[in-house]
Amino acid sequence: MQSTEIKTPSIFDLIKTGLYLGATSYGGPAMIGQMKKTIVNDKKWINESQFLDAMSFAQILPGATGVLLMGYIGYVLKNAFGAIIISLFFVLPSAIAIGLLSFLYFNYRQQTFVKSLFAGLGAMIVSLLVDAILTLGKSVFPKLSIRYLKGYIISAVVFTLAFWFKFDSVALVLISAGLGYILFFSVKDFKNISIPQLSSENNHSLFSESLSKKKYDYIFLGTLTLVLIILLIFEPQIRIIFLTFFKIGTFAFGGGYNSIPLLQHETVNIHKWVSMSQFRDGLAMGQITPGQVLITATFIGYKVFGIPGSVAATIGIFLPSVIAVIILSKFHQKIIQMPITHSLIRGVLAGFIGLLLSVTISFGIHSLVSWQTWGIFIITLVLLAYYKVDPLWIIIGTIIISLVVI
């Protein structure tokens, strides 16, 4: 019989675990698996059904899935303060790593070996994006069928508006949600959908019991907001950086690669803070460091305004996730069971496939410019999509090959 003993961590435990997972977790399913092993199996802070409950909630909120998951676990263990603390220290290792890489990149990028390295990594990024389209596409469209025609239509509309007409990416997210509501919101579409439920042992779980202990949450959030407002008043450039990345974080549903079109549109097309090649290199840094793809915000913030800019961008892009967790956690079971929620999410995810395809083609045009980069792209794509090689080994191999052949 499975033990139901739950251990209550201290704030220091949250800090240590956040740092450990932030420093050792690479993106995708591997990251979620490591979180489960550490928090459920090793630490025994929550049980497996509670972890799955947290995952179901993270799927419907904007932002990086890892940060959402860690934030929710911190919230149910130590209220709003716990959510912020564990999320902060989870992001910190990758933010420091990419901050150091940003310093080296912007000061030494004219060196021949640096150019060769990022040319190869850029080709690898294109293969990662293609693999992401294939992987996400299987989730959104499990098979080629007329049943998924509505989703294909949304993807095609969004791709056309993004690639040919350069529509604002946030507007495209809203258009996707609207099309999802129009096309998917019917009883027929939902009668066979399995909606995540709490297991019977969760009826009186740590999650539900903790909800009555949050009377100071809004005071805490209000104080944090006031401090941020005061800090942002004194430096207009910091304010622009923070608000831009806060907007990206607010609309980055699906996290990970789904957020790349939003990042690219705001930072390359609108504000012109980085060029397309620099943005591609920032994504490459986000891949070779542990943590979330959204950590590329740190690289862009550093380019615009040094260390203060990198801090503002990092806080801005991850803060919406933590706020959403704190405000909506006690309503999440009702939210995920509403048919309208599923219709909106299906529309947004189908739209993100179109957005991601648009960005992938743009990246390919800028990155695949020689036989060496085409070779790296084809080899890494085959290893990723067909042989399912761990991306960490792909990154290491790409670095070595780039320095040798480019």
C-alpha cells in the first residue's frame, strides 16, 4: 500500500530545491520528470495524484510550464510567499548562466570561433523548432483527419496573418482564441473529451486544505506590486522592458516553444531590440542552459539595458505565471471543467502551430545559409525526430561540430 505520509518543507527547503531543480533541469518532459522524482518520490512533499493535479492546472495558464508547476506547489505548501520563493530560485540558476553568456556574447561575438559556434547552434535551433512543430502538432492534431479540420483552418489563418501580413502576435493569440470559441464550443465537440479530475484521495488533500489559509496572500501581492511600481517609475527604459516582457508572459499559453513567436514579434519586429540573428543566438543560449526557453528574455534585457534590463525582463516574463497561480489556484478545478475553457485553449494551441511555423521559416531563411548549416540542421533533426536523442547530447554534439567544420 502506497504511503500517504506528507512532509512539510521549510522556506529554506523550498530555496534549496528550487536552486537544485533550476540548475539541473532541461526543458520538456525530462524537466517535469525530474520535478516529480524530486518533489514526490524523494522529498515526499506531495503525493503523485496531487502532482498530476498541479500539472493539469499548469496546462491552462500562460507562461513556462516548469515555473507554473513549481509556483503552484510552492503556493499550496507555503501560500503566496512559497510560490514566489520557489519560482524565484528555480529561475535564478538559468538567469545567472544566460546573463554570463550574454556578457561574453556581446563583448566577444566578433571572434571567429564565436561566429562558428552560433552559426551551428542557429541551425540546431531550426531543427528544434521543426521537431517542436511535429511534437506539438501530434498533441493538437493526433492524426490527419477531417475531424481536426477546424484546427487546421485556425493554424492556416494564423500562419497567413503572421507570415505574410505581419499581424501583431498578441492579436493573433486573441484571434485564435476567438476562432476556437466559434468553431469548438459545442456539446458534440466535448462529449468524448476526458477532463482531468481530482482523485478520491485528493478530496481532502493538501491542496484543498491549504486554500483556507490564504488570508494574507492579497496583502502580500499588493505590497509586491507597490514595490515594483515604485521601482519602475524611476527608469523609463526599465519600465518599457518590464511591461513588454510582462505582456509576453501574460499571453504565452502553452509555454516553451509556443512563446517564441511572441518573443520574436515584440523584441525583433516591434521594439527592434535585437536582430533576427541575435534573437536566434539568444534562443540557442536558452537551449544550452538549464531551465525554460523563456529565459531568453534575460539575454534580450541584457542587450537593451545591461544587468538592470536583464533583471527587469526576467521578472517581467515570469511574474504573470506566479500571479495567475496565486489568484486562480482555488478555482482551477472549476476552470478546467468548463467547456469554454477547452474551446479557447484548443483554438490558441492550433493558432500557435501556425505562429511557430511562421517563425521556423523565418529562422530557416536566416540560419541555413551554407552546406555546413544545412548539414547540421538535417543531422540534428533526424536525431531528434526519428531517433529521439536527448537534446542535451544534440547541443553538445552541435557545439563540437560547429567549432570543427564551420
